[in-house]
Amino acid sequence: GFSAFPICAECRQPIRCKNCDISLTLHKRVNALRCHYCGFSRAAVGNCPACGSDKIRLLGVGTEKIEAAMTELYPDARVARMDRDTMTRKGATVKLLKNLKHRRIDILVGTQMVAKGHDFPGITLVGVICADLTLNFPDFRAGERTFQLLAQVAGRAGRGEQPGQVILQTFNPAHFSILAAKHQDFLAFYNQEIGFRKALGYPPFTRMIAIRISGKTLPRTAGYAEALGARCREMLTARGPFQATVQVMGPIEAPLSRIANRHRWQILVKSPDAVMLHRFVHALVFDRRTTPVPADVRVNVDVDPFLMM
């Protein structure tokens, strides 16, 4: 999109999705505000739903905004964009890659798509805007994902006969993930990250299961999450094998607390013993002493969760 954080200049409230706890993204080409989680869309013209003001500021940088800036800065350059909006049509990706190969594109603006395994032999400069954005995600893999992404996109430059240059824009230039990616040094990143994982008991030193609770009403969802959390604590305090081997974190609201009109809570269970971990969660979910799941509440068990949001 163009702006990922439209906000009212009068009341300072972001323009949020009506179904999700997240701000809408302005897609200027179609003049619409869209939610990237549930698909909700509304016309971009209009006033602030909170106070009625028409003074909406378009904060946040999207690929549409960067493409417009590149076109303005380099009016003679042939600029193309690679993101979810432009690559949905059949054959769009192949067409773009062919244009790059035959030098019919001078500047390519894109999302993480451009980093994933493509071979651009003529690219001599790669620029990354807000390189540390993913470092702020509430996920223990945030540093790892940042390093992976930056190392991958840096590898797109200088793949032909000419050498390449990579410029990273960051507010954390001394962060070890940024420095390791800058030097393409996997071992330097690993040696730092593995110490944090061990000290905090995160994978690969433990196995983890996320129990996700979602429901249409906040009181029922939160109430059942608390009841499940209380049952976890009972199982841990009872004399048995779980007390010394299993750790429970939560229940707590998920970082994205509402998606598609469903409130979301989660409990994280971890243990260095995979067998004991599975026994604990199986007993928690199927034991007759566990509070029955209300009709409008769902419980999902995510083994080795990949995303913590």
C-alpha cells in the first residue's frame, strides 16, 4: 500500500479496521483503506470515524509511496513494483522477472518478496528502508528473522560481473542482527543469539506449544483463557513429573488481540522434554477436570509455533 498508519491529526486516533485490532492501510491506486488481516475495505475519502475530522495524516511508508518517490526523484528511470498488489495476476511475476533480466527495469521497489530466492544479475545497489522494523515484533525469533531477511536481500546485489553495494536504513546500527547481516556473518549472529535462547529457555533448548483461545465476546474468551490458565497451575503444583520439567507462560492477550471480530488469547507451554510437554498439553485439553469449552470459543493447539502474533 501507500501508507500503513493513517492517523487523525485532531484526535490522534489511528484509522482502524472495524473487525481487527490493527490500523488500515491506504492503497492509493484503488483509493481504498484495507485491512491486511481480514480483508475489510472502505473508501479512502471520508472523515475520522472517532471525531469526524477530515484531517487525516498518512504516516508509515508503503511500497506505493516509495514507488512514487522514486518516480519523482528519477523521472527518466523505469520503476516497477513487486508486492502483493502487483503480483496477484497470473504471469505477473514471470513478466517482471523477464523485464529485469532484459534490463527493461531500472529500479525495483518491493516488499520481502524481492528477497526470496530471486536471481537479479544486473542489480548493483540494494537499499532497505526501516531495516530494524521486524526487530520490534513481540516474538523471540525477531532477531533471527531480521538477520535472515537482511542477509537474503543483501545477496541480491552484485550477483553479476559488477560488484554490489547495500545500504541499510536503521535506528539500531549497533544491534548484532544488523551488524551480522551487514557482514554476512552467520556465525557472529549465531554466537550472540544462542546465548539469549539458552538463558531464557527458548528453542532450540526447549520445545514449545502455543494454546490459542479465540471467541466472539471478550468476557467469555478471557474467562475461558483464565480458567485454562488456572488448570495449568493446578497441574504444575500437584506432585508429579510436570512440576520440574514444564513451564507455562500466560494466559495473556495475543499481540494481535482481535482478528476478524474474534478476540484472541494465548498460553505458551514449554519444556526441554518433548514427551513430557505433549503429555502435559494432552492432559490439559482432554482431562475431565478441565473446564468445558464454551460454544462460541475455539481452542487451537499449535505445536512448535512459527509465529507468536
